[in-house]
Amino acid sequence: MREHHIDTRGPLALSPVLAQVLEEARRAMSWRAGDESGRNRSADMETSVHDAAARLGVSLSSFERDEVLIHLESEGQSFGIIQPLIDDPSVSDVIISGFSKVSVQQGRRSVRTQTRFADQRSYEAFVERLLHRAGTSYSTKQPIADGMVGALVRVHAVHKSLCDEGPYVTIRINRFTSVAVDDLARAGMAPRPVLEYLRSVIGIGKTVLIVGEVGTGKTTLARALAATIPHDEAVLVIEDTPEIRLEHPHVRYITTRDENVEGEGRVSPAQCIRAGMRMAMNRVIFGEIRDAEAAEAFVDVCASGHPGLSTLHGRSALDAVTRLELFLARAQRGSDRALLGAQVVTAVQVVVVVDVCKATGVRRVMDVRELGPVADGVLRQREIFTYRNSDGVPSWTVSGRVTAFRDRLEQPPYNFFFSKLPERLELSLDVSYREAALSLRR
């Protein structure tokens, strides 16, 4: 499903001669202060291009002059020539593989754009400026960099020393300054009863693990659920790249850190969690479980009585449990699998799977399960909600009306009763109509 409305045109790559004119104009031109009028700025650019061409002995046609001006103008924007892609609400990621290879992702489908940097040097200068704004850098000694531009744009860069061409840059755009459970219901991620169940299990102090592949909405759902944590509890957020920001009176943030070029200064997820145990926290939000060390630390802190919320890459609840068990097995060599499963179920009570629906292109909650006890060496899973798309109509089956948390869920302030739910849940009419209208436009 390819979106039709994205602007894939963008500035084209410049010829070597025009790239030289651009470089000379860029070097000569001084950007005025922010209160300068657009007319003066445009005149300054035109003068700079004219003078640069004259110094180089190049005669420019009006088309060639305009091409150079387009690049010069775009460089004055926050994200240079890719600003229109950043501004497009249908784009979740901008993926740059080289100065002439710029793609975007819409609903996890990649679309190649015609946007081009003037040349390799201009592209590398753009990456350097972008990483500087993100508060990070890369080099041959530290070839991979992560950072945030503001609170909504995550930047990941791989130095060209590791790439065929490169550098590689991936920019993830978070479209929500803040997100609530009601926002997700309006966006069609799930019907309100599904989201109300998740809000309720968070409220009663259960640990929720959100599972999905890249770009499926794991962090967005985590942010929405984290925002429902009672305001009389102390929350600690641990991430490697700061993305989860909460409007909560008692929230603190710790960021992990990689080692420096001397091989020192690393602050691991486990260290952050151990620090959190001494910070009088009630809840821990762990951005993403990526390795054995992080998995063991998260499982340990949640099993000790601190409810948690985290994300994990995977395609199903079974994938999630298996990955957690594998992580724990690496950290605790020689442990019996039943013991590993018992640790998982002690720490994590609910697993939520999110994905992009292939039929509609919309991010959905696909599966919600409660983890049960280990029996005969197998960790039991109880299906709660399951997504189906039948003839283009999205719905969620209420798979089981038995929950391990019934006594608490049915009490105020949650008052969540499975017995009152129909066998099948559908989106509200306004959300369904909006999705149908968007589908007709594609």
C-alpha cells in the first residue's frame, strides 16, 4: 500500500560545476540574525550565488541558478533538504544511504524519494550538523551514533567507514508531543475496551511487556500506558536514547552510556536499574530490552516487587517469552529452562503484541495475553484479545473471559468487567469511517 500524497520530488543532485558554485556561495554567505526578513535573506542568497559564479568564471542559466538557490535555501531549514519529508505526517522514518539515496517509511513500507543532496561533501556536512544538534558525534573509532533532536526526532548514524557508501542515517519521527490512551483509540490502534484493560492492569501494578517489530508503535503505546501510572507513585525511566517523556509529578530519567574511545565511561542498563533500586522508585520503565544483561536486570527488579513497563523486538508473545528465556540463559548459564520460565512469569504478567495491519496499513494491537504459571516445564499463556481483519473490517475477539486479575480489575476505580464485553469488539463508527475514507484515497 503506497501512499500517494508524499512529496518525493525534492532538490536534484547538482552537477560538479554547480556543486562547486554552491560550495563557494555557502562559504561566502553569512546568514543574518533570525529577525531578518525573508526578502533580505533571498536577496543575500541570490547575490552570493551570482558572486560565486563570477569568481569561478561560470555562466549560469536561470534554471541552474534556481537549482543552486533551492539547495542553499533548504540548508537554512532545520533539517535541510529533507525538511519536507520530516514535515510529512505520513512519514515515520527517513532513511538515507548516500547523498543520492533518500527513502522514507510509511506504515513500514519503504518508498524511494527523488530528494538528493548536492554532492557527497554536502551530505557529510549535513550529517555532522545533524549529529551536533543531537548532542553526539561519530568517527572511525566510534562509528555508530545515536541521539535526539529535540524531544521528537531520533537520529541514528553509521560512519562511512562501516558502509559500502554511506554514511547511513536513519531518522525516526515521533508525531506526538504527548500521547494518551484516548489518542490511540481515536487513531484506531485498538478499541477502547482493549486499551482500558491495559490501563487497568498498569493501574493495579502489573508489569507489561510490549512486543513488535521496528516502526509498529511499541514506544508510542508505552508512552500512553506510562502516562496512566498513578500520580502518587515514583517513576524511573531508563533508556539508551531519551524518547519517553511523561507529564508526571514524580518521574526521573536515567540514560545509559556507551564507552568512550578510550574504552571507559560505560553506564550499563543493569547499573541504571541497580541505581534505581536505591532511588525510592515505585515503577520502572525500561525503554527496550536489547541484550542478556538488560533482560536479567529488568526481570530481577520486576520480580522483586517493582512493577515495570518495557518493549522488546519480536513478532509474537511466544517470540517474546522465548527471547527473554534465551537472554536469561546467556546471563545464567546452566539454568534449567523451567527455572528461566518461572523467572519470566514472576516478573512479567501481560504481553502486548503490536504490528502494522497489512490490509489497512494502520498500527494495531494484535494480541494481548496474560502469562500464567509454568506447568510441565512450559510457561502457560492465556489469550485475552486477538485481532482479526475480515473482508477489510478490523475487529478484536475477546478470546477468554478469565483473567488472573479479576478481583482487582472489577474494583473501583477501574470497574473493568469482562462479563459485560461482547464476543467481538470493533472500532468506533467515527474511526471506522475515517479509515474507510483514507482507504478510498489510496
